Amino acid sequence: MKAENRNALDRFGDRLIEELGFDIAVAVQQAMVEELGGLRITVPDMRQLFREKRNRRISNEFNGANLSELAQRFGLSKIHIRRIVNNGQ
């Protein structure tokens, strides 16, 4: 394991212990290893999570007649809304 990944995992473990307590932190880490151990995963940053959530909302709310309203409400161009809607289908 790369040193930077090991350091990130150590910081994550320390934060779990600090915020949740030792027993719960160990249980969370054990569940993660049991369910995800050996997988290569990428954890999105908060900006990406927000963008994905926003895009799901736009796709769910789009009704074919509200393109301009969605563009204005979300501060995006009509082209961008259309791209989001088309990629969500």
C-alpha cells in the first residue's frame, strides 16, 4: 500500500475513534474491510457528490417543458440542463 494511502487511512481511523469512540470505530473499519477489502475504490470529493445530487434532482424534475425554469433555478445554461437530462436517461 502506498504511504499516502496508508496515512489517509490512519487519519480516517483516528477521526472515527475521536468522533464515534473506539468500539464503533473498530466496528466500522471491520465492516469496511469485510465488504470492500481488496477493491480499488475512488471516494468522491464533496464537490463531486454535490454535483451528482444536483444532476439527479434536475433529471428527476425535468418534465420536457421546464428547461428554462431549471436553468434559471440551478444557475446553469439550457444546454447544460439538456446535457444533464440526456446523460441521466
